[in-house]
Amino acid sequence: MTYSCTDFVDSIIEALRVEIPEEYRDSPQDQAAIVLTEIYRLQMNQQKPYNRHKVALDVQDAVNMRALAREFVKVVDQAVDETSSTHRTWEDPAVRLFVNKFESLCHSNATFSEAYRACQEKANGSS
């Protein structure tokens, strides 16, 4: 069985859950560069203590929902570890910045009740 360089890059993309923008999907070189950038970012994060407050500030211009969600989990985990309290975790400034960022990305005029009702319909098999 032959394992090409493209297959290898595809495996890394899948393992790291890197989101490749549409305009780079036909270019193996661009995909490899994106993967290397993500690997470098992960290495840098391992070398320094995770600073959820800096991360919360850094993501304010981000639009990649998957990356935001991944970092949000880390931010909440660190806040929970430090505060040992659900209530105090919600009061953490980094957590609040992330929640605000998610809210701003919704770009929706729908209210919570409309979204809740739509999810209930979809959960029950209605379209």
C-alpha cells in the first residue's frame, strides 16, 4: 500500500481538526503550510503556560467557530480548575469574553425562544 504525501497531510488535517478554507482546498502546498502553522501554534502553546485571558483577547477578531469552540473548552476548564466553582467560572472575564464572542457571531435577529422552538421541532423529527 502506498501512502502519498497528500494522504499524510490529509491524515494530519483530520487528526488536528484543522479547518482548511475553501480557497486552499485544491492546493496541497497551501494545506501543508496551514498544517505546519497549526503544529507550530500547538508547540508554542505547550511551551508557555496557557493564559486564558490572553487567548480571550486574541480571539476577538476570530471567525472560525471550531477553533473558538476548542479554545473555549480550554478556557472554561482552566477557569473551573482555578475557581472550583461553577458560579465563579461564569464570572471569569475570559469566559465572559468568549460567550460574548459567540453571541456576536450568531448574526441573527432570532430570539432565544425562536431558536429553542426550532431545535425542539428538529429534535422531534419535524422539519
